[in-house]
Amino acid sequence: MPEAHLAIRFFRDLEAEDFNVLRSIERGMKNYRYVPYDVVLKISGLPVKEVEFRLKRLSEMRLIRRWVGPYTGFVLNRAGYDCLALNALVKRKVLEAFGMPIGVGKESDIYECLTPQGERVAVKFHRLGSISFRNIMKLRGYVKDVKYSSWLLIARIAAEREFRALKITYDLGISVPRPIDRNRHVIVMSVIEGTELENLIELYNPSEVFYEIMSNIRKTYMEAKIIHCDLSGFNILIKPDNHILIIDWPQYVSIKHPNAEELLKRDVKNVVVLFKRKFDFEADLEEVIKYVKGEKEALRV
């Protein structure tokens, strides 16, 4: 069962004291791998019996984990962290009702939800801590300077970065989901509908779709002044209206990054190779890169 599903299942049953204890453990995790019982008690400010009751209850819900060693300590499970983020978003009147999962992967869970106004939105739970810290450090450059690298912190940083990228690009008219709000490791954005380009069996207008993708990459490079850095057929969607949507932005970098040229070329090459492999559509890589960088005014496709 995805952690987010577990959080949604128990969220409505949680009381103010439960959230108090969850937040106390979260605060303690800044300094402890397993937060000592005495620290939880002190931060929460609740009576001893109340804290003991809440810790037992939260443990049974699998929102926290109890550790017994030289001392008794506690740590949030991912579902517990989910509950804290959801509670903040509900209190801010961003979310009202939770729906079904629309995407579950190694690095994120995405659910469809409703706002109090009845708008359908996508809620993305970042899950980068689900792979080993060593691999995260190697594959995700934006966490290399983090001194205390827990899954909680890494997931939050990924969400912060993606939300920032969506704000930059959406405001410029680039084809990305509309960012609505963020709390901790969770992003709320406009509903995501479409099919991953990689999973399409047939594309009736490959030249038009290719041009639309490259136009968006060009605008991202020239106006937003950033590079996606993880572009592939899995994060370019074809929407029901046949236009594109580019998703998954936490790895973006500035065009001033020392490896910007290489990263841009890799993104563009991924798309060029995909179109040749899946749709038998050919484009000259070097010419496309010149167009994306603004060195050519038009792209012949």
C-alpha cells in the first residue's frame, strides 16, 4: 500500500493531540535519528499519559515507528509526514476531498483531489528517500550540500525545487502544470491528464508535437533561463487536446550551471532519439540545439 494511501486512510481520524505529537517528532528529527521519548514529551507540552497514549495510537496506525536501543526513540514513517503536510493544506483550505492514485512510482505518489471550490487537482508526494542515500547523492545534485540528509529533508528539498520551477515556467506560459500550493514534501498543482509520450503506440502528428516540445524547451532556456535536466518520454505527456505537458522538474538547473551545455544537449537528444525510435521521425540534433538556444529563429521539422 502506498504511504499516501495509508495517510489518507487515517487522516480524518487524527486529533489535534495526534498532530501535536507528530510535529514534535518531526522537530526532534532535526537533531536525532530516533527522537528520545523525553524530547517528544518536552516539545509537545502534553501530559505524560497523553503522550504515551498518542505514541501508542500513532504507532498502531503505522504513522510513526518506535525504536528501542540504549533509549526508546521515535521516528516518523512517510505516512506520518504525509499527514502533517495534508493537515497544513486542509487548514489552508487548499484541499477538501481525496481521490484515487493517478501515478505511483519510486520517486513520487500522485493523487487526484478536490479543493473546497470543487476543482480537481493533482497532489504529488515526493518520495526520493525510497532509494538509498548514496544513490540519491550521486543522482540528485541538489542534495549534495545537505549536511543532515534524511529522507524527510531530501523529499522536502525536491518539492521546494519543483514548486519553484513550476512557478517560474508556468508564469511564462510554458506547458507545465499550474502550481497551487506546497507544504513540506507535497505539491498541489492543476490536474494532470494525458499519456506519457513513451507509452504512446502511435502519434499522428509527430512533427507538430516535436515542434511544440522544442518551442517549450526554447522558452524555458531563453526566458525562464533554466534547463529541465531530466527530460524523457516519461515526463512529457500528450493531453486529451493533443497538446503537451512537461512534468517532473526537481532536477532543473540554471543556464549558468557549469554543465548547462551538456545537460541541455542531453535533454534535447533524449527527445530526438525517442521520436526516431518510436515514431520514425528524424531531426538534426545540432540544428535543434541551435534553435533551442536562440541561435536559429526557426526550426524546420
